[in-house]
Amino acid sequence: MRLRRIRLENIRSHVRTEINLETGITVLTGRTGSGKSSILMALEYALFGSQGVNNSMILRRGAQKGRVEVEFEEQGHVYTISRGLKRIKDGVRTDPNAISVKKDNVEQNIMGRDSDLTEYVLNTLNYPRDSKAVKLFEVTSYSKQDELRAIIQMTPQARQDYIDGILQLSRYQNTWKNMKGIIDRMKGVLESAKEAVEDMNRAREEAIEKQKSLSEKESKLKQSKEKLSKLRNQLNNVKKEKLSKEKELSAVEKKYRESISTKSSIEQVKKEIESLKSSIEEEKKELESKKKMYDSIEAKDVESTQKELGEIDGLITSLKTKVKNLQKELEDILSLKVGVCPKCKQKITKDHLKTLETAYKEDISKVENELKKMEDKKSEKEKELKAAKDKYEIGKQITLLEHSIKEKSKQVKNKEKLLAGLKSKVAPHVEEQYIKLKRELDEINSRLVRVSSENSSLEKEVMMLEKDIEETKRDIESVMNRIKDLEKRNERIKRTEEMMTLLVRMREDIRNIRNVVRKRFIDAFRVEFEKQFEAIRPEEEYVVDISNDYEPVAYANNVSTPINHLSGGEKTSVALAYRLALAKIAAQIASVTPSEILILDEPTVGLDKEDIKVLPSVLRNIKTIPQVIVVTHEDVLKEAADVRYVITKKGGVSSVNLE
């Protein structure tokens, strides 16, 4: 794998950061706390999700969403993966909408789950599914703070445990332990096999008993089936009898239903006739009353009365207009103070105005008296109009009543004719015949229910016997098969004894294989360590080796020298060569492609000034790794860089600039 680009959005102190990475040595420098290691943390999160880092630790404080996008090359293809986070009520979770993968700029179809993206990355990097992906990545590609020299400075036992973990040698120990359980279970199987003979005898006795029981059940089944056959014949005869009686009843039932319907119609017609006669009597009484009322009212016709009333309304309107006009003329004259009187053309004086006022008031009074008389006359005329209308309405009611009495009398005659016709249709004795047939059919149904119940019970009994016989046959077959299995069991016991002997020997071999694997690893590790050290320091007078407990050793003129006695540059070269060799061998063990990238996070931690000074030249001598990324706060490491980025933080926000 070779990284091409990393993009961060709302990741720790980075609001929006993008870094392009090339082949060679890229150095990221900045003060402590500026956000350098956050970039590497984001890289592990993008590749392996929550396996590498806690969600709440990586999302920027106060941000609702965050995202990491990483572009890398693997096996000639370019991959772009994106993984995001979102803040929810109870914490920080993966954002399924931000999960995506592109291969050679083509969107890949994966589900929006964190585990699906991680599985895709593992398959792309050829990581085993059962591997601890983050641990494998850190061993083969990523050295965290203080890890560069930590391994060679460990105690022998701590170093051995650490590398044994990488080699997964504990699997052999676990296999050795698990095989003991398998062997113990096989011993238990062999112990229980001693009872096989007794089991066979008991099975044979059981087979004899079951065969005897089967014969008794088959005899009982034969008897029950004969009884069931007779009962079924009886049931068929009852059904035929019922069918015949139902046909007879059906023929009578039609006449019976018609007779009942006709009688119901007769009663209904009688009620309707009585109701009509009663209604006619009531309407006759009402007619007589209305006629008396009509004769008692003296009034003209409505039309002439309405005409007279209209003439009176016209006179009243004219008189009201006259009063208003006189009052207006009086107001106009009284409003004059000087000038000529518009009425008599005399000069206006107080006396003249008073005389005019008196004359006008007398005229107004006369018109108002006349208006009062006309309004009284209108009131009288309105009463006459009401009386005329009442008489007219009563006359209409009298006409309607006379018509209604006539129509209802006709209906009475028609219904009386209908009643006579209905009475002639009633068939005699049909009800007695229907009731008799119905009673006979009920008796047949009772017999049918009884015989059906007996038949059903016997059918269930036959079914249960057949089922019981089948189960007994299966039991006999099962016992016979068990006898055959027990006969074959002796052969299997012999094979089991042979297999157990083989497993015991194999278990002893597995106990010793751990040391064999470690020895082979140390041999390969030693060769790779020497190769890496020679590539880093080709002019060095020392040669290096590895002891059986993985401790690095330096030799000069065939004399061993403790690593701690070497110079700072030599110690740093040993540590880096050891780290590169371990990464390559670990990749081979895990069957993954050897790493094309080396990430060093603060590699100067634990180094003195002399060590740090020689580190740039040591890094320059690495030829086996195409891409090296160094994160450091030491400016001296810039000397080794092909590309340099400076990371600063201001106001809690990190920014990355190409130097």
C-alpha cells in the first residue's frame, strides 16, 4: 500500500485539512499539540474504523459530523475510502451516509455499515479475516511514539512475549490444550462401549415385545374395520331416508309457505280496510265541521278586497307626502328674517310670520286627521281581507276532504274484492300435513346424528390404531437398526482406539513444534535484519545478529558488543533495521503483501541529541520502503525530507502548509 492523499473534516483539531503524499520521505513537523498525530489517528480510523480508535475521541468537539477520506494505491489500483461520524443523543456513531469506496474512480457497491467497509479494506490489503487488523498494520507499517527503540530496549522476556504474539505461537499451546479434551472424550466413548453387549440383548428383548404388541393391535384393527363397514352402511341408509323425506317435505312446504303467506295477506288487507273506513269516518266529521265554518264567515272575495286595500294604501302615501311638504314649507318660511314672503309676496314681519305659522299648522292638522281616518279604514279592510282568505282556505280544504273520502271509498271496495280472492286461495289441511312431515324429518335427523357420532368415534379409533401400528412398526425398525449399529460398533471401537493412540502422539509433537517455528522465524529474521542494517549503514564496521530470545547483537572483529555501547547513530540504525526486518517477516507470516510504506510517529522520543542528528542520514539510506512518512517536532529531521509540511494550531484549529 502507498498513500496518495488524506483529507480530514472536523477531526479533532482539524476543521478541514488535505495532505497530498508522494513517494520518498515526507516529514510533518510542528510543535507538540499542534495536531500532527491526529492525522495518523484519522488514517487508522479510515482504514479500520472503531478497531483503531474510539469514535468520541476522533470527532471534533462541538461538531455534529466529521469525515476522513484516504486515497491509496494497492496492486496497481487506486482506492478512495471515506468513513464518517455523527453526533447523536447518547454519543458518537458511524455515519452510514458518509461511508463510500471508489476503485479507480468507480463507486463500489457496499452497504453503509462500518463493518462492511472494514471488511472491504481487509480484503483489499489481503489481511486475514481472523487477524487483529490494527495490530498487523502497526507491526508492518506504522511505528507509534517511542516504539522505534522500545523493542530493542525491552527486557528479554517482554521482547520474547511481544514477538511470540506477532508469530501467534500461542495457537500451538492452545491446540495442545484443546487436544487433551478431545482425547478425554474419546476415552469416555471407549469406556461406554463396554456396555454395547448388554445394550444389544436389551434391544433384542424389546424387539420381541414390540412384535407381540403389533400382532394384538393388528387383530383389533381388523375387528374395528368390520364394525365400521356395517355402521357406514347403516349411515348411508339413514341419509337416503332423510333425502326422501326432505323431498316430500319440500313439495308440501311450498304450499304451506303459500298458505301462511296468503293468511298473512288476508290479515293485512283486513287491517287496511278497517284503517280506511276509520279514516273515512274521521274525514266526514271534519268535512261537516269545515262546511259549518265556511257558512259562518261573511266576506267578499279576496281579489276585490285586495284591490280596495291597495287604493287605501295609495291615499295614505299621498297624505303622508302632503304633511311632509307642509312641514317643509313652514320650516322654510320661519327661517326667513327679512325680505318678501314667498307665499303672498308681502314684506316679512313678525306678525306676518306668526299668522302664516298658525295657518300652516291648521292645514297640517286637517291633513293628519284625514290620514288617521284612512289608516283606521285600512285596518278594517285588512281584517276583511284576512276573513276572505280564511274562507278561501276552508273552501279548498272542503274540496280536498270530499275528494279524499271518494278515493278511500273506492279503495275499500277494491280491497274487499281482493280479500274475497285471497280467502279462496287458502288450501285446507296443508298445515297439519307439513307439521307431520317436519316431525318425521326431525326424528330421522336425530337418528342420523347418533349414527354419525358412532361412525366418527369408530373412525377415530381406527385412525388411532393405524397410527399406533405405524409407530410400533417404526419402533421395531428403530430397534433392529440399533441392533445393527451395535454389531458395527465393535469395528468403530477398534478404529477409535487406533485414532486415540495417533492423537496422543500428535499432541506430544505439537508441544515441541513451538520451538521449531520460533527457530525458523529467528533464522529468517536474522537474515532480514542483517540485510536491512547493511542497506542503512553499508560502510559500518559492525555486523548484527539476533539471539534466540530475539535480542539484537552487534559484532566487530567477531567480538560481540552490547547495543547500548554503540554510538547514537549506530543504535538508531540498529533499531530501524530491527523494525523494518520485523515488519517484513510479520507480513510474510500473515500472508500479506510486504508493506510499501513506513510511518514513524515521533521517532526521536527516547533519543539523545547525537542520535537525532544522525537520524536524517539513516532515513535516507532506507531503500527497501518506497514511501516513508515521519511525524516529528524536531526540525532537524526536515533534512531527510523530500516533501515537508508544517502543522500549526491557532484558536484550537490546526492548519497544514507545504514548506
